[in-house]
Amino acid sequence: MHVSVDGKLVALEAGATYADLARAAGVPDALAARQGGQIYELFRPVAAEGEAELLRFFDADGAMVFHHTSTHMMAQAVRRLYPDAKFAIGPADAEGFFYDMDLSHQLGPDDFPAIEEEMRRIAAADYAVSREVLPRREAEALFAELGESLKLEILARLPEDAEISIYRQGEFVDLCRGPHLSRTGLVQAAKVLSVAGAYFAGDESRPMLQRLYGTSFPTKEGLEEHLRLLEEAKRRDHRRLGRELDLFTFHDVAPGFAFWQPAGTAIYRELEGFSREVQARYGYREVMTPWIFRPDLWQTSGHWGHYRENMFVVESEDETVALKPMNCPGHCLLFQETVRSYRDLPLRIAEYGPLSRFERSGTLHGLLRVRGFHQDDAHIFLREDQIGSGIEEVLEILRVIYGTFGLQYRVELSTRPEEYLGERALWDRAEGELAAALDRAGLPFRINEGDGAFYGPKIDVHVIDALGRQWQCATVQLDFQFPLRFGLEYRDQEGKAQTPVMVHRAIFGSIERFLGILLEHFAGAFPSWLAPQQARVLPVADRHLEYAQSVASELRALSLRAEADTRDEKLGYKIRSAAADKVPYLLVVGDREAEEGSVSVRARGETKSTALPRAAFAGRLAEEVRARRLELGAHAE
């Protein structure tokens, strides 16, 4: 048989495994393989001829497989130390893993070193990992014998026709779908990170389990670097910075909704204004639609049947209404209100109004997961012959906006989910149009099988921050279904009614979420155009107050955000305070500056000052802000 890996055709004997494929392809660090959309262990026989991908640790799915086996190693270690432990679920992803468990001993940080040491012994033993498929009754008997009552509950929840697989390593056996590494010795460095409470299957009526978190790497150096980044991530945590910089707060009276202080609102409005400015260049027109609708609208759109559990539904005057989680149905109504011609398309409309989605309280996380938010939301109504150019235009806007922040990004094409609206042929066509547009734009992408919206496939964009973390932000969805469901029409050149195609797009995604990501990316030290206060004027003594205030007023006259620090404090204290607030420019003014009409400029993070005429600095800062530069330079000679 022949299998292609990275464009290289490899000849294999019948019955060869993916480990054989990795050796023949010269990929010694392969951890697993992906073929036909499924991930296989290296010890599994090659499933078919054709394309295959060998996964390594630096691949997200390769890291997931690595961490999945590490999860089992952690559970095996816990079982050795605490024999009464019973296990529920132990998922993993590219960042790490956790396992929910029930044991009489309350785990804490003091227990972590012993668990890690036992994991090192399991790695040193280099146990082979094996997979078996069992009949349901045999699996039930096995886990009953092991006393794994939680595993028996999980088995009972599986569909009758489900394939039941178990994995073994040494004396440890677990109910698991996989995939896994081929041996435990590959996990050379592991760290138990924390423990928290969790309910089995999210059922709050059940006793609480212990959720043990960890991460692992092929080398000790990799783990050490990861732990360093975790500490840096704590320093950059947007929730902490939001409090310290007085940007926003959250209160129990409105869970999942942010309260914005003036400083945070300034950043928010800058982002919103930037989005408006870019969209205007491309012909978008802004609209406003209601934020509460009757169910009729959501039934037409399909949200009532596919998304209702994520919506806030309200009973009022014996009537049911729902707060909107998205703008697209309202924009379809706006399109309907006018007879449209082929000459009117593409029609680009945008909206920044409030949206709300019901997120479980346990999932809320600062600005990154909220219930109330705003999007730089827009919809484009196109003729079918405009699809390619329309998608390419959105990708160009994406490049402009992310490029302004210096953000790199990667792209996924999310395809038809199990539950979807419309005909399969239309979905295939829509997916093909998105893939072709990405190819023409020169954007490499990976397929994210089954993760499209229920009404259409989408391009998902993941930005990469200063710590190398990836955040899903922009989405571009190609939709043949909504125009059909809403009966949208335009007249073609012959006067015949035609159905438009709809593109849903948001570049920031949620402005709240994007601001939170930027806060962590810049560690609160925003470029001058985004900073809530762009310059702070520090008078040396009380006799310089009037001059300081006049400098601040001159800057504000140029629409710059500047204040004079008139507090009765020493200059050193004011400098430290401005540094803590991460103000881009400190302007110290004393006798000489007042006499010369100048300012002594100190840029954020620097210890030396530069003397400049006040008007010169004001002009330079105004230009720096206008150009939305990332680096500070208004003080440079």
C-alpha cells in the first residue's frame, strides 16, 4: 500500500502500523497520526491508502494526544497513592489536562510532589499503552470488579451501538475513546498545577468531585519554559490588570456583565471607532435594530430550535420574548423592507448594539467569557457571482485590523456540523467557496471538521498573543440558509427574483473579549493611540500647577487624552503612580519648562527625559496617535 505524508509517497507492507509509516517517512518524533479526519495511535494499523498526517508535540492535536496519556499517568499515580480513588472523566487539550476523581483524601498542593514523583516512576517504567474494544457486558463486569462506579455510570450513558474501548498501561486500565501515545516513557516532564471542585456530569445535586489539573512535556526544558509562561500569564491576567488600572469591574448583581470605568470606556470607544473607520472605507453602512424579539423571528431563523438554551428568554404580559444573541435575523428584516436590485449588491450593513447569551455561571471568565457584549458585527448580502470577491474583501479587512495591533493569526475552515439546516449540496458548495477564497488570499488553513454554525460553514481566525497563546476571535460565515428561510429576494438584470447569499462577519468578535485579549497581549501597556490616558503632566511644585494645566489643555484641544496630576504629592510619588498606571508619556514641568514653553518628556519604561517645545511634543503625539503606531516615539529627537 502507498500513503502520502507531507507530499512524500511512502510504500508500506500490508498490515503496517502508523509507527511503521513514521519510520519510513523519517519522522522520529511522531506521536500519532491523522487520516480521514480521525486520529490514530502509532500502534494502530494504517487505515487506508492516501493522505495521512503525522502529529508531533508542536501540533495542537499531537499535544492533545500527549496530554491525554499524561492524564492516565496522573490517574495511575493517584490510584497508587490513594487506592480508594474512583475516576470520572479526564479530558486533555493542547495546553494540559485534568481528571475528575472521587477519593477520601482532600488533595492539596502538599500532595502534588508525591503525585509527580509517581508519574516519573510510571514514565521510567516505559509501559506500553494498548487499546481493546470490549462488548458492553464485558466492560461493565470489568469496571464493576475494579469498583469504578463512576465509570459504570458513564457506560450506562453511552448509546447502545457505541464502540466501547479501554486502554491499559501497566496495572492501570481506563475506559476511554483515546487516542493515546504508544508508551509512557515519552512523557519526560509533568507538573500537577492545581485542584478544584467539579460536579459529575455537571449535576449540582451530586457530591462534589476533585478536579486535578496538570500539564506535561517531552523535555524538562519545555516544562520549565511553560511554567515561566504561566507565571507571566498570571502577571498579565486581564482581570487583575482591569482592577489595577481601574478599567472595569464585575458585580454579583449582574453576573457576566462588565461595569466600565472611564479609563476602560476610553479604550473600548477607541476600538469601536477604529472598526467604524475601517468599515467605512469598504462601504459598510451602520444600522440599529431592537434587542428583544418575539419567538416568531427566532423560529424563522432556526435559533429557537438550535440555539434557545443559549438565549435569555423572558415572560412579560403573558408573552414570551427573547433578548437577541446576534444581529443577523434583524438585518434580514431590514433587507426585506426594500425592493432590491442586482445593482444594490453587495449590501454591507454593520451594527454595534448590545447582545446577550446565556453562559453557565461556572464558565464566566472576566471579559473573555461574558453574558453581555457587543460585536463589530456586519452582514453582507451578495449575488452568487460576488461570493469570492466578497470573502476576499473580508479577509483584507481582517489583515488591516489585526496588522494594526501587530497580531499574527492562524485560520481554520469549520465545516458542516451534525445538526444543520438546508441541503448538503449547498453546504459542500459553501465550504468550497470559503476554501477557494482562502487559497486566493494566500492564507494557509486547517479543516475543523463539524464545527460550522448550524446555518453555514465558517472561517475561524485565531490570533496569537505575545505569549504564543491562541485566541479565537474573527469569524466569517457563508450562509445560503437565512436568505431562503427569510424569503429574501433581489431582481436580476432581467427583472427576475433571485435569492441573495449572506456573509456573517465579525473581526474583533466580541469587543469585550478582544479588549481582554489585548490587555493581556500588551500587559496593560497599550500603544499611545489605545491608552486611556496618553500623557500625564507632572508639576514639580505648586507654582507650576497653572502651567501644567495649560499643557494638558493644549493636548486635549488636539483630541488627546491628557491630565495634569495636581495632587499634593512629591514628584517621585507622581512618577511612580504614572508608571503603575502605564501612561505612555510623562511630562515633567518646572521652572525651566514654564519659562521656555517646553516639557521634559519621559516615555513609559525609560529613565531618561527629553526636553521638547510643548507644541512640538503635542504635534508628534497627535501624529503618533493618528497613525496608530505600536511603538512610542513622540519624544524622539
